[in-house]
Amino acid sequence: MDNQEIETLLKSELDLAEVHVKSDGSHFQIIAVSDKFDGMSRVKKQQMIYAPLSDKIADGSMHALSIKTFSEKEWQRESKFNLPQ
């Protein structure tokens, strides 16, 4: 599964405003943006992102994930510093 497929999956399954994925083999960095994250605990945010990817994690094609989540307002402030290169 490539970065674009992961972005499309997460955006459609979770109705995210934005999602950005960077990978190095089976290690992935994900930035997800949605107002759904307002008031959610860090664990709940992570669980929300992991859920649609569980099959890929289970089969080993995704070995490690780094997840950052932002509300749309937070992302407006932070995006210039956090967008994967």
C-alpha cells in the first residue's frame, strides 16, 4: 500500500479534512487533521487512526506508525512546521 492509498483510505473512512503520509519502507508518519479530534484523548485519537489500518498492521506491511493529530485550527498554526518533508 503506497502513501496515496493510505491517505485516500484514511480520508474516506474517517472523513478527515486533511491527511499527509510519509513512508520509509514499512515505517509510516501520518498527520491527520479533523475537528473530530477536539476534546479527544491522545489514545482515542491514535485508536481512530489505527482502526482502518489494522489489516495492514496485522499482515506486517505497516510495521511502525508515527501519528500526529490536529484540529483544523491547530493545523493552520502548525502546518508550516509539521508537514513531512
